[in-house]
Amino acid sequence: MPISSIVAIGDELVGGFTLDTNSHWMAERLRLLGYPLKRVTQIRDKPREIIDQVARELDDPDVTDVFLSGGLGPTPDDRTFAALAEALGKELIIWEETRARIERRVQRMHSMGLLESPELTEGNLRMARIPADPAHVFKNRRGMAPGAIYKAKGKRIFVMPGVPMEMKGIFTEEIEPEFLSAGSAATVRELRFTFAVEARFYPLMRELEESYPDVSVGSYPNFETKELVIRVLGGDPKRVEEALEVIRKRAPA
């Protein structure tokens, strides 16, 4: 089964200024598409930290797909593509299709009175500079910064803007149908117990860990509804149902 990881890049995330809704949204989509996550990592807009984290992801034998988001904009603190180029040992180049698309957008915005000049600025050109030899470059119909895919050590690295509207557009319109259609979604089932004591489920859950190592069983108390949710997740629907039946029969009273 393919295993994914997300690296969310931005000082605003690590500093607590912005909630990382992108990773939460992607985690659900990836699970439903059959590319479940191993981890989500938040790091700052620091080149060395981006380079080091990319190296960790590439060295992890479990991970098959890496999703980077953030740091693709026009300002000096947007450093993701430059850092990725160094991490992959590639030259940073201007991607002509992206440059031309940005130029058309700038000219259109100028004609609408939204920009003073129709000429490209250095900030505009920054968004067209990407590491050489991409496997694919996304259009990003909702913004200027492109997304792209790179391949290294047998893994795919998906790079997307951090602006939620742009990231979701690229993901649903370009990544999902073309690059994530081969996955097989896990089966997820839940049992809910009212006024249940979570600690009393410990022996049963330890036993299930040993007898059903291919199935994930977790307990999640909801103090507002007074419910305890036991969630069972696995790749084989039959094994999930078997574990669920064990819980039904032997759940503490």
C-alpha cells in the first residue's frame, strides 16, 4: 500500500499564527483515495530545514509519496522551490510555460485596473523559477504560483502552494484524477458506547493489537456527547469486520 507524508512549510504555521487546515484536508482526501499518511510535519521557511526534511522523507523506506505545501509565493520568505532544487541537486530555472501564464494573468489584471503595470516584476518571476526536470507542472487555475511533481529515490514529491483555495484546486482538479487514481481506500468502521470508561477497553485493545496486527484500533472519547468511539481501520474489509465483531461481543459493560 502506498504511504504518504505531508510537509507543511511556513513560519506562520509553526508560530501559531495560522491554523494548518491544508494538512487536515489533505489527510482526509489521501485516506479516502488509498494513500494514507504516516506523518504530518510543520517546518519553518528556512532553506536548511526544508532541505533536511526532504532528505528525511526520501530516506524513509515506508513513504512512497511526499506532499509539500507552502512557500511558493512572490516574496523573499517563499523559499520552497529553491530549497527543493538544492535538496534534489537540480538547477533552479524559469519554467517558460509558467512564466507565460503569469504574464497573461498580470496583463489581464492590469487591463481590469487591478495592477498599475502590465510588466512582470521580480516577484512574479520568482514564482516561475522551479527546479529543473519536473515530472509534471500544474497549471494552478486560481493563482500564479505553479505546483509540480518531482521524482527521486523511487518516490513522488508533490509541491503545491499554501493558499488553501489554490492547493485544493490543484489537488482535486489535477493531482487526484491523474496521479492518485490507483489507490485502494481503507475500510473504516466505528462503534459508539455511551458513558463508557475508556481505560476498561485497554485489555481488549491490547489483545486486538496482537491478534489483528493488520488492523488499527483506536479509542476516542467525546466529552461533549459522553460517547466513547472505537474506530477500526484496515485494508481488508473482512479483517476489519472480524475485529469489530470481537469488540461487539466482548466490550466491557
